[in-house]
Amino acid sequence: MKRAEIEITGARAELTTVSPDPIRVGAGTAFFVGGRMPAGWAGEGFAVRAVRREFPVEARAMPEERSYDAGELWWTMLTIPGPVERDEPLPDALPDPRGEAAEHPPWGPLVAICMATYEPEPAQLGRQLDSIRDQTHENWICVISDDHSSPDRFAELERQVAGDGRFLVSRSEERLGFLRNFERAVALAPAEAGLIALADQDDRWDGDKLDLMIAELDSTPSALLAYSDVRIADAAGNVLSDTYFFERRNNHTSMASMLVTNNVTGAASLFRRELLETALPFPPGSTGQELYHDHWLALCALAQGPLVYVDRPTHDYTRHDASVTLTEADGHWVAPPRGRLGAARMRARRFGRRLRLASRSPGWRSAYTGRYLLIRQLGTILLLRLGRDGIAPQHLRDIDRLMAAETSPRAALWLLARSFRPWIGRNDTLARERVIFGGILWRKLVGRRARR
């Protein structure tokens, strides 16, 4: 659907926040829109209309940052069941780039390695491409979706894969951002590939990564996705940590934990093509917190079956100042601690951040809009695309509780109780439930003042 198909029925209100145009609905989607309303206006007759449906406004007279008082902001979630007429299609899958060589493939299933690139640094890119070429599992192709890099960097990318028929490069006509670029990459995966692996542009894979991940996924036929641990390295290739889970415990069985905090690294994942039937198109953004492709893929896979975790690093995961994940509030990425003293300092910094968050309203507002509304959005889309019968009962119960935490005291207390799980060694969410609970309380307080 097009952004222009969204309109407001209250003439005095203004629509300023909406997801990117076009919004792909697929089998169903949900997203938040918002804007401004005149101060003091009660908002009579105010609603949002989209795809011939009218949606009441959930929140009105909300404040700007740094305030608990009533303000001029409003927002609401639009729930769009699919399919929608004139929905914008994703790119078609590409044909197998190996040509005649595909008639006599190496042994084993065909794996489509989907890499998303943007302004790749030549040396790091070359290291990653070489590690893919060195895989002991030889039946693979690599689709590279470039996010409209500069001409020089794109030319270097083409040069590094020239003459190797296993690589296919496709350049986006415009800048998409990392989420949409990964969506484009997996959509381009040839239909002949029954397995799909994700790849970053600056990592380095172990030679047996694909073989190991294929074997582990085969061991659990009901699983749609397998992922492994990773080593964390700096831009120069120096290993900083032998595990990704230096800050928290890995948990790949709880839907509640996965909705609160993602445990799955996309570049460490291998999944069956059938997963894309649920996962594509990726959800729109707009809640104030960036949505990550690996988080969404993990949620779709977990809702339908178990996840397979490989308790061994399979590649070096490069972290540097330009990384879009694993960052602190001040913009610096969190380095793995060294020794017990380093671990103690890391915990002290985390505690200090939470004290700062509790001392000012913007943190609670961000916790509500950026974390809780994102959980509501993702849970709603899972229900739209899979239906209640398509989600495992224990996972459905977690989704229902989280989505009800704003309206049900019992669900809110359950959410708060989960924040104390680190006291018994279950530190898989870093107690972020407490931050989400605080965001919900902020919403309740502001809502009362707005109604007055």
C-alpha cells in the first residue's frame, strides 16, 4: 500500500510520522503512525483511515521529550490484514548465476548466501569473500545486494568477485538502509536454494561453517533456523571475545525473552527457505527503535518450531565504531570485558545507565515507544501471518501476556517479575523487562494527565 492511502479524519490533526513508502503488507502487517494535534483540542471525531478501514487513535495529547505533562502528540497502530490490492512486490528471485555449472553441482544441498553491502572496506570485504570461497561445503551461491554504494566502492566490489560465477551482485537504485537491504538480499535468493545463510560484508567465516550449520539443522527436522555462537573481533581482525554472550546468557527457547531481547545474530544463521513465507515482507519501522532483520527472522522461526543453537563460534563478527548494533546510549559500542575487574566495571556502567534512565522522563518515553510498542507491533504481525493456531501454545501465551501488559495488572506484574530472573542466574534479557515496565507506567501517568 502507498503512504498516500493513509489519511486522518480529524481535520485539525496533522500526520507527521509514518512508515516508509511503499508499505508492503504481504500476509498482514502492523505499524504505527503519529502526528500533532492542536493544544487543548479534545480530538472529537479524530481517527485514521487506511485501506477502507477506520482506526481509533490510541494516544492523544502526549508530551514531547523531557515532560510528563500533556502535550500535542498522538499515535496509533494500524493493523492491516493481507493481502492488500496493489501491494508493492518484492524483487523476484534471481536465477542460479552458475549457468551450465549448476547442472553438475557439488555434493550437498544448495545454500544461498545472502550478503548485504554498503560502502564495503576493500580489505575487510576481500577477507570475507575469501572465507566464503574456502568453505568445505562447496554447493553454494552468493547473492550480494549492494545498498547504492559510491561508484568507487561498488566498482571494487565487482572487481573482487569478477570471474567467479558463484557470485551475483545486484545494486539497489536507491539507498534502502540495512534492514531493507537484507530484505532485498533474501528476496533475490534463487528459488533452487533450499537453505539460506546471511553474511555481513566485513566478517570472516570458519572454513567448516556451512557444513556444521547444515548438519545441525538437519538434526532437527522441525526447526526452521539454526544459529551459532560467534567470536567478536575489531576492525583489524583481533579477537576481543571468544563468545557473543559475554554480557548475558543465551536463551533460544523463550518467546518472551526473544521478544524483549534478540539472541540470534543474523550472520551466524542458516534457515530453510520456507521461513520466508512468514518473514517476508519484513515489518515496517516507525516505533522509535530500529527493527533488525535477524530479530524478526528468529521470532518467525521460534513461533513455528524450535531453534537450533550451535554452541561453537563459526566466524569472527567484526565490531567497529560504525556498527549499527551493540551500542551504548552515548554511541560507543560495548567492548567485551577483560577479567573479573572488567566484568564488574561493565555491570557498574549498566547500573549507572539505568539510574540515569530512572531519573528523567525521556528514558521512560523511549522505553515505551521504542521497546514496548515494538513488541506490540511484532506480536501483532506474528498473529496476523500465522494465526493463533499456527503458533506453539507456550509461545502464544508469552505473546498475549506481553501485548496485554499495558491493560492487564496481572500481565504487568508478570512482566515486572521477569526482571528479577538474573537473581537466579537467568540473565538472558539483562532485566530489560524493568525498563519496559517503567515505560508502561510513564504512559499511564501521562495518559491520566492528558485526560484531565
